[in-house]
Amino acid sequence: MTATDFASLPLSAAMQANLAAIGYAEMTPIQAASLPSILKGRDLIAQAKTGSGKTAAFALGLLHPLNPRYFGCQALVLCPTRELADQVAKEIRRLARAADNVKVLTLCGGVPFGPQIGSLEHGAHVIVGTPGRVQEHLRKGTLKVDGLNTLVLDEADRMLDMGFIDSIAEIIEQTPARRQTLLFSATYPAGIEQLAARFLRSPERVEVEAQHDDGQIEQRFYEIAPGQRLEAVSTLLRHFRKQPAVAFCATRQQCDELAAQLEAEKISAAALHGDLEQRERDQILALFANRSLSVLVATDVAARGLDIAGLELVINVELSRDAEVHIHRIGRSGRAGEKGLALSLVA
């Protein structure tokens, strides 16, 4: 047994058996660096790229002290988007199969409030949600966090970028002082440092390479005239013949125009952006995940939460002005050790 084997961790026999059943034998670098401290109950600041296995790291950490017999909120995970919250909840449920009847509930905006209240009345062990909706439930008294053991801030830098700092602060102030707080972030700007200084107790800090390996994602840039963008996307898709693919646009209108053009050319595509109802967004993501759509045309709303196995190709219809956003866009491919291809159009 090596130090990177999951079997080296002080987890229950049932959890070890479940990890083996789902094919988790060896820890990723972020899991090996963070899990020993997390399982000891230490506060943690972890800096790691998306697709590095960080979700499993904090999921194992929050499940470890969980008491299935107490149907109150014992762990709260805050995520920047509904898409990421759904992804995180799915992974926690998969890992929680080792325990009896652990209930994981998502609380996100864009869906009716009533059914969420009904679900909360039946109790839940783990809540995964977006800051705005969680804050709303706390204000209404429909969510109680006085029994909380573990608080996770996932993709904290993105939540700060989206203006959630005040919501996060209000939520944290309602949690018990003696809780474990785990902060995961791809970058470490000043705002994260201030948040950590305010709410974490003597945190350990781990950092695993923040960017993808140079050889993992191949990048190619194509110079075009401004009016050629949409036509160039069609040309690239036909040439490389990689499916599924994600095309990132600068505006919602550009998304709609490109999706319509691809459909007209018999390339199955759909636009994903903030003008859509949550139900429509969920439906499009489901179609894309099961390969019923060849191309997802998206604004950056999808850049963090999207995790599609086997995604080979990302096209930047317009380059992002932010280098970190560019990294997260192209990082939708080349995940979990796979190779990826990123094509960018430059006018």
C-alpha cells in the first residue's frame, strides 16, 4: 500500500468497499494533499484546477463525521452555479452509498421555492446550493444550520467574481463557530485571502498545479476576418469531426445565431445561456450529456460547472479577455488525464 492509495486513509470499511466498487483506488494529487488534513477536522484552503478530483476530496471529508440518524443539515456546500451544484450533489450521492440513507438536497435558484421547502421539511443531511437561494431559505427559516459540522466553499473565486461575497458572509455568520470550513479555489486573489482570514481557523494550505499540463490540451489559433466567425466554426467542426464539442461565445445573441446556423447545416446544436429558464438549461445539458446534441453553444455561465466525460473539443468563437476564464473554458476538455483540443478564432 502506498501513501496515495485510498486504502491508506482512516475511512470506514463500507466506504473503502464503495470506493473500490466505483474504481477509486489511487488518490489524485489534490486528494492526497488535502484528505489527511480534512479527515482530521482541520480547516483548509485548497488551490487546484477543475477536473482535479477536488469534489471527491471534500465529499469524503464531509461524509466522514456524518450521523445518518440525525436528519438535520450537517454539511453545506456552496457553489457558484446550478450546474456545478448538480454535479457536486451527484458525486456526494455516489460516495454516500456506503452509508445508510444519507439524503443530499440541492437548493438553487431558477426553480420553484415550494418543493424545496417540502423537501427540507423531511430533513436532509447534506445541502448543496447556490448562495442566493441558500440565503433565502435561511432568512425564511426553512433551512436550519445550527447542527452544521462542515462548510465547503467550492470554486470560491468564481463566487466572488459573481458578487456573492455578502451572501456568503451572511450564510457563514449563521453557522456554528465550531465547524470545519473547506475553501476550494482555482485562483487565490485578494478577496479569497480576506474571506479566509475572516472565517477560517488556522487553515492548512495546499496547492496543486493550478493549470493543466502543457501537453494535456493542444491549443490552436486561427486568424479570421470578423465576419467569418460563425462560418469558421462550421468548417472546424467538419474538419476535426470531434463530438461532443463546446463552442464558447461572447454574447447570448451570438450563441443563438451560431446554434441556429449549425442546425441549418444539419449539425445538432443548442444554445445555453442566462436567458433560458432553468428547466430548459437542464434539458439541454441532459441532451448534451447523453450525446443527443453534437455541439453545445454556451456563454461562460457553463464554463465552470460543465463536466462531460469524453469531451474532446472546445472552440472559442471569441477569445475571453480574462486569462483565467480562458483556462477554465479549455479545461472542459482534457479532464481526468484525457487529451483535449482547444481551437480559438482570432480576428
